[in-house]
Amino acid sequence: LTVDASSSSGSPIPDTFFGIFFDEINHAGAGELWAELVSNRGFEAGGPNMPSYIDPWEIIGNASYINVETDRTSLFDRNKIALRLEVLCNTSGVNICPTGGVGVYNPDQMVWEAWLQLKYRSASEVSNWTKVETILEAKATDHNARLQLTTTTKGVIWLDQVSAMPQDTYKGHGFRTDLYGMLANIQPRFIRFPGGCFVEGVWLRNAFRWNESVGPWEERPGHFGDVWMYWTDDGLGYFEFLQLAEDLGALPIWVFNNGISHREQVDTTAVLPFVQEALDRIEFARGDATLKWGSLRAAMGHPEPFDLKYVAVGNEDCGKKNYRGNYLKFFSAIRSAYPDIQIISNCDASSKPLDHLADLYDHHVYTNASNMFVGATVFDRASRSGPKAFVSEYAVIGSDAGTGSLRAALAEAGFLIGLERNSDVVHMVSYAPLFVNTNDRRWNPDAIVFNSYQLYGTPSYWVQLFFLESNGNNYIRIKVVNFDANTVNLHISFDGLDPNKVHLSGSTKTLLTSSSLTDENSFSQPKKVVPIQSLLQSVGREVNVVVPPYSFTSFDFLKNHLLSVN
Ligand code: AHR
């Protein structure tokens, strides 16, 4: 293998190349990355009408002690349901309450933290709502802990908007620190959010709508995600995603609904309210505090604008009848109001040109390991003019991948090497999905696996770390995937380097491998398949390296060092 190491070789890799795609799937955000411990905190998940179910809340005490029902007496206009508890027992008399009292509990299997702050609203009369806050200090660790609200006093209590937030979220911004740390490790240059199908919905009424996800948390109605079939209180709303991007030092890429869900399409002639919503949302992120939406952002604690430069019009909607027409309405409105914003089309132009204007086009690939490996050449043939590619979702799936195998990770590594080689046309790349909560596995595999108190990265997660410094210029990095059962002895020689400056001491090798292609990480063996770094011995202008079977290796030759050594 001869490496042309001259400065004129290859294409520079864009600063924005590697990022992450946060998708609200697998309970990734609701009750997890978003550290809220209570689910269905406003009792709205059963819908606005009565009687309504209160799942996952459960009642403590039988009908002779307590009567629990929803009613529409909340003081919040956008979420009218409150919970009425009629306590029939007492501390004395004929009907004595059971030990521990009666009430309700939120069976949050995701509890992970010992310090809690509890906020709830209660009242003995509907007209007299009171906000009550307290700090709960746990005396011990119990991974099956649950929040209980109980009493032994006869009477009627109404509850609404019950929240339990851990005190030590990242910067107090609400993100679970260990999961946030896994994201920060990847050093993502962008974060695409809040999801793919989650944005679309099966029905439009269940699509993610930003204007109901901003402002005080008590006033957010929440919504049912009908693709992945769970309720979100939308505490992790538009503002919080922008905050997450800022905390990570990543550019936010907002995916919004373009009037199309899995089963419904708004006609292009009627899509203007959606377009206005997109414009309002951009003003919320970027507008100054004198503007209507900018002032709401400022009131939420962020007077400075967020750095929103990318928006994606819909998700996987290109083939649908109204997409092109709707897209063009969004494109012209956003381009004219915010000419610097990069607009991403759902239509994949990797094999044929787009018939509409765009700055980037989306490319999604979910396939088996061999197709993914071969996919390394897909962009060799892509047009070099026109919009750039955003590979916003890629993953090996199916039996090759299991719940996150070495085989899948190696094939993805091969694919990513091909994308880097084509970085003149591929501008952004992110794996999908990012997270899975093992209490609600909807999709396999995923990059980061967690429950209420444990987590690990799949081999696909670790592959992403090999690429995080791809836009650095201070070293020569040679990445090799060996997808075969045989060891490969590789002779590397460098061309284009000053022959007097070829001593490469301090260079390293990072290796990802395992004894079997089906090997996976797990809670009990979180580091079975992880990268191992070692020093490269005796490196010069010519170097011999050994590439083990079923492996991904990165050889990092320190160019800075190399240039400074005589
Ligand atoms: O990554 C899982 C889903 O796959 C995404 O939500 C969607 O965009 C794609 O179909």
C-alpha cells in the first residue's frame, strides 16, 4: 500500500462531517436522556376526554379506601386533565387507611438517581391550586424505586403536573449525565433532531409540533408518538434540543413536519400554516429578544440566539405525492427570510440529479453487512455538482447485526471509509438509531444501550470514535477493515513526505476486534468489543503492520511530530 501523503492529495473533510441523529424511538429521550422520572406527568396521556386512563400511574389502595378518576379541572388551558383522589379512609374511625397510606404511584422502571426534586400541584379545592416543591433524598439505592404520593387522611385531593427531576443533570439542563457523556465522547459536529418517523407520525395529529413543546413545562400538552407507540410529555422540546446542541458544541439540524405523515398529506395549497410554523420556529431559535418568538426563547433563559443553520424539510417523504410541492413552499419562504440557512431535501440525489433546489440531500441506508461494505463506493459515482449529501441514517440491520454485532460495525467502518474518501460530495454523516432503552426495545441495533442505571456502547458506537478527528490535519490516519478470516500483512510506504522528516515515533494503532463476528457488548460485558490503542514500534517512511482477521484498525502517524523531527 502506497500512501500519497503530500498536502495536495485527497479532499479536505468538512468540519461538520461526523455528527449524531437523535431519534425519539426506544424511549431514547422521554424519561431517559431527558432525565424526568415521571411519565404522563399531567395525566393527559389518556386523551382530553373523560373518563380517561392514567397509565403508567397506578392506584395504591382498593375501592373501599380510595376512588381515583380524571376530570377537566386543571388550571392549565392546554392540558385540562387533572387527577381527582377521593380518599375514603382515615387515621382513625371505622375505615382506617392501610399502612403506608393510599394514593398513586408512577412505576418508573427508569429511576436512576438518588437525589430528587419533586414538584407537584395539589389542592383541596379546584379553585385553589398550589405549587408544592420538595427535595427527596434517597437513603439507599433501589433500581426498582418508584415515586408514590400517598395519604392517610380522608378528603379529596387533586393532582396535576407531577415532576421528579434529578438534581445533577448536565449543567442543570435536564440531561442524564452518563448518557450525555456518551454523546460528548463522540464530539459530534452536528445533532439532527428530534427524529425521523417521530416527526412524521402515522397520523398528522400525532406528529411532533414544536409550538406545543416550548414555554413552561407545566403548559406543554405532550403527545402520543403513534409510530413507536408511546407517550411523551415533551419536556424534551425544541428549546431543550437546541440547548443540547449548544452544550455538545454541535450544530443543530431541525427536522420538521412538512404537512406529511405516514398516512396523510396536506395539500400544497393548504400547507402555509406549516410553513409559517417553520418560520416561527426559526425566529424562536435565531430571532432577537424584541421579536415575538425570540422573546419567548429569552424568557426561557436563553437571550442569545441559537446557532441554527440547517433545517430538514420532512423525513423520508420524497416519494409521496405532495412532497415536491410542499417542499418548494418551505424552500422559497425560508430562503427568502433566512438566505444563510442550509435546506435539506428528503430526495436522494446520489444516483440521479434533483429536480428541485436544495443545499443538501438526505441519504438513508439500512441493509445487511455485505451491502453496507460494498456501499463504500456508492458516492464514487455521485454527481460532483449540485447539492451535497447528508447520510443522516445508516446502519447494518437484521441477522447480521443482532442487537449490535462486530460484523455490523466492521461493515459500517468500511462504508464510512468510503464516505470519507468522497468527502468532496458527502458533507455529513450520522448513525441511526442513537439510543435504546432496554425496557422498550423498538428497533435493533442501536449505538448506545441503557436502562435506568447501566449503559454501554455497541461496536457500532465505538466505530464512530475512530472518525471523530477526521477533520484534523495533524496526523496521517490510515484506516483498514479486514472483513476476512485471514491475517493480512501490510507494507505501507509514504510518498510525498520530506525524506528527512520521516521518523514517526509516538504514532499509535487503534484496533477493534473480537474472537467472533457475532460478538456483542452487554451490561455484563460492556467492553467485550471496544477499541484498544497501542504504540506503533519503529515507524519510518516504510512500515510493516499486521491486520488481524475480522478487525478495524486505525494507524495514526503523527504528521506534526513527523514534520518536526529530523
Ligand atoms: O432509525 C429508525 C427510523 O428509520 C427513523 O425514525 C426513520 O427515519 C427511519 O425509517
